[in-house]
Amino acid sequence: MIRINRSLGIDESEIHFDFLRASGPGGQNVNKVSTAVRLRFDMSSLPEDVGGRLRALAGRRIGVDGMLRIEARRFRTQEANRQDAIGRLVQLLHQAVERPRVRRRTKPSAASRIRRLEAKHRRGLTKQARRPLTRKDE
């Protein structure tokens, strides 16, 4: 059982791993050993609100079948890549569990409105002073 927070945990049997050959450094070993890891997690076991936030966070990593896919190929060993994929899944779930704070609309204060209008007026006077003089101004 992988604990995300007090109320949410995922069973390790819900996580499926596929191992494939990774590109990059490794010499002859890279052509023989499948060290890259593709983690698949079915999101249907999550609560609805957490699943919705996870969909927004994960983006393209979620397929049409509702499976979250995470690929890890940063390390040269299969176990290190497996732990990296699990860590990234847990990090995504931590972000999805947090409810976003509701923004409260506020109004500008009376003093800030007056300051804004005075600044606009000063700016207008500055621009007005840059204009060339016309016949009626003389």
C-alpha cells in the first residue's frame, strides 16, 4: 500500500509495469537489457474530484482508456527507474489531492482608485506637454 495522505492510498496491485529498452548511454548493455520502465495506473479507483484534478495535471499522459502512463528511463538500472516512476506518480497524486484555494474577489480601496486616477491625470499632462503648439494654443 502506497500512502498518499491520511485518507488516500493506492494498492501496489493497481500499478502495472512494462519494461523496455532505453536509449542513451550504457554501451553494449543498452542493446541487451530492458531498463526503461513504463508505469500504468488505472485512475478509476480514485475519488472523482481527485481524478478530475489529476486529469488536468497529467494532460497527455492519460490515454483514452483512462490509464495514466509514466515513462522512466533516467537511470541505468531497472529498479532505479521503477522507483523513479513510482515517485513521480506519488508526486502527481500529492498535487491532485490538494484542493485549490478559492479566490475571493476583492474591490480596490477608495484611496487606491483616487491614486490611480491622479496618476492617469499626471501622465496625460506629461503627454500634453510634448505636443507641438498650434495656433489656438499661442
